[in-house]
Amino acid sequence: VDNSGSMAAEQALLADGFPVLVERLLTGVDLDTGSPVHMPVGDLHLGVVSTDMGVGGFGVTTCEDNLLVGDDGILQHTPHGTVCDSSYPNFLDYQVDTPENPDPALIEKLSRDFGCIAALGTQGCGMEQQLEAAWKALVVNSLPGGPNAGFLREGSILAVIFVTDEEDCSAADLTIFDVRSYTYGISLGCYYGKDKLHPVSRYADALWELRPDPDDLVAGFITGVPPGPTCE
């Protein structure tokens, strides 16, 4: 989830709309028709990472909290809101013995808890590294002993959903964050500096390595294109 300064409205919509997705997954019912469309999901891990991966130590406004690595792809679980628990584990864990008979109260709580941990606020770095954050969270931090250990499980389907309104800035060359030379706003630095970014194949290949079977991997994007000299 993008936690830069422009994301307040998008995060609120995500928290409001997520219960629809959860109910569809965990009940297996099409909410428009009331008809069953798939087996209910009875075992789900749900985690949130921010797009703040720092800026390699360069001085960039909005990225001061940790200039080097930001939130570093570590699962975020601080509660935000008045209806939240006082604390949450690193990721939310939903498990029921009889998924064909889902408990509406458990589904409602999972939806509410997700809203509490997904509302990351808008104090994150404005040079977002969406793909790098997912890579670090799943490939590095989920290893045994890592901060996200236990999130990934053998035999599970992996779904990675990006919610953001900016260009990806997953940097191979960290000098892209040296904004002193910019003649435009930092939100366009990653648009103009594509030659300094990691290729998308780095991230696609990493996800395929985690889940070689196409039936076990889903990637989705809820995104927008920021204003710029061209709109592609």
C-alpha cells in the first residue's frame, strides 16, 4: 500500500471496499447474485507492506524517517483507527475447520482488522518503490528467521496486490534519488529516470520462482497514472 502524501483518500476507499473482497473469498458467494461461485477459502494469511523503501541516504523531502531503507519491506501491523485492537501480529491469520460454513463474525473482524493495518497514513516517502517493497517482503524478509517469516507457506496460492497512484521507482542506480539536479518535481523523477530502475523482469521472475504453477500466483494492480508531460 502506497503511504505517500497523496494517498489518504485511496487508503480510505481500500479499507471500505476490502470487506467485499474478503466476503467473496471466504464465503465463495457472488454478492450480486447470492449464488455460490467457488469453494470458500478457509485458510488465509493477510499482510501489508508500504511502498517506502528509503532513498539510499540521499536527502529527499518526505523520506526523512529512514533515508536508507524506509520500512524495508517489513510487514506493517500498527493499528490505525478507533475500532481497532490495541495491537496486531505481523500478519492476519484466518483459519476455520469448516470453510463451507463460514462464521460471519470472523469475516467481519478480519475485514475490520485489515482496515486497521492497511491505513498506513501519508507520511511515507514520495519516491515509492512498489515492486522492490514486494520483492523484499516476499523473497528476503520471508526467509526463516526474517521479520516476515511464517507469512508464506508451501502449497499456498500467493496473491500480490499493489495500491498506488505513482510511478514505480525501484532503483538499481540510487543516484536517481539525488534530487538536487531535478528541474521538475520529485514525483516525475522516476518517470524520467527509467534507465536507473531495475527491470520489471527482476520482480516477475522472483514471483514465478516462488510460485512456478500459474494457478498458484495472482498479481493485481489498483493504480493511477500521475500527471506528466505525456500519459501512457
